[in-house]
Amino acid sequence: MTFRYTLVVGSKQLSSWSLRPYLAMRATGAPFQEVVIALNRPQTHADILRHSPSGKVPALKIEENGEVVTVFDSLAICETLAERHQEAGLWPDLPLVRARARAYACEMHAGFAALRKTLPMQIASRLPTPELGDEVRQDIARVTTAWEEALVRHETDGGFLFGRFSIADCMYAPVVSRFVTYGVSLTPRLTQYCERIMALAGMQDWTAAARKELGA
Ligand SMILES: N[C@@H](CCC(=O)N[C@@H](CS)C(=O)NCC(=O)O)C(=O)O
């Protein structure tokens, strides 16, 4: 099969939705080109629309057999990569573990609005913890409880939420980055999980690019 991938992402300092499929893409080992669109500029919307009909990033363009298909939406891209690169094992092998991992990924995709609003991703920055209202505290409590539950069961099989690195980890990686940026205090188990995520080659490369965007 010959194909060409172009992953269209937003500014690396800010674009949490883009980071998720970027990590999944890196985990496949497949070659891909990247287009980075600067967010929060007057021309951002027009720039995105040139690549993504939803007017949002990320988008994955797949060129194959003379056709170009654009997959917009972070989770749809992750799912597509998991299906096309089954050898990468982006979902857990066991059906019931896979079912739970999917629920984790979807819960992140659909929720945690207060956490996302109050602690926006600024991956290359270290900032004071802002005032956390009740809703943000509830989101943090739910995320950390979910991580603890998954890690207690699976951590020894590879160190990630469901053992081997999976799309569930991709979906939560920007939350890890937020906890690090804003100094949210965590249990030792979760601190170690965050360190593992931050140490991934894909996270390191993404963060280095974010630092460059800041001119640091
Ligand atoms: N549900 C979408 C959300 C994508 C999204 O909101 N992306 C933001 C950047 S992280 C965006 O494109 N914003 C448009 C803009 O800033 O003009 C997904 O999962 O991909």
C-alpha cells in the first residue's frame, strides 16, 4: 500500500487536540509531513479551512490511490491510525481492556470542559497554579481517580494506563502537560505516570517545537 500522510496541527504550545493524534502518529512509526498553523491570529480560521473543512485542527490528509481523504477530529484520526497500523497496537489487545480504554478516550474527548478552560495547555511553560473552582476540582478528581484505577490494574504491564502505550494515553497527554505546567499536586503513582508521558520522544519533540514558537 502506498500512501502519504500530512498531519495538520495547531501551534504546539497551545493545541492540545493536535498533540493527541501527533503522539498516535509517532507511535505508528509511519512517515508523515506536518503542517503547523499558528492559532489565535486573524488569519487562523482561513488558514485552517485550506486544510480542514471543520475549521478546526487537527486534520490528517491521507493520499492513497490518487485520492485524498481528510480525517478531521483528533479521536477519528487516532482510530484511523489504529486501524491502518494494527502492528502498532494503539489499542489494547484484550477486548474488555480495549473497551475500557475506549471509554477513557471518549470521556476525555467529550468532557472536562472546566479543566480545559481554566488550565489551558501551555506545554513549554511553567506557571503558578490558578484559583481552582469547584468544577475544575471535580474534573481533576475524576481524571486522577480514573488514572489511579487504570494504573493499579495495568501499570506493571508497561507503565501506561492500559499497560502498553495506547490511544487512551494519547488522549490524556495534554492533561498530563497541564498538570505539569500548573504544578497540580498528584500522588506518587500519578507523578511517575506523568513523568513517563513527558519523557516520550514525541512529547519531547513537540515540547521543543513549542519552546521554539515562544522564541525560547
Ligand atoms: N473536537 C475537535 C476539537 C478541535 C479543536 O477545537 N481544535 C482547536 C485547536 S486545539 C481549533 O482548531 N481551534 C480553531 C481556532 O483556534 O480557530 C477534535 O477533537 O479534534
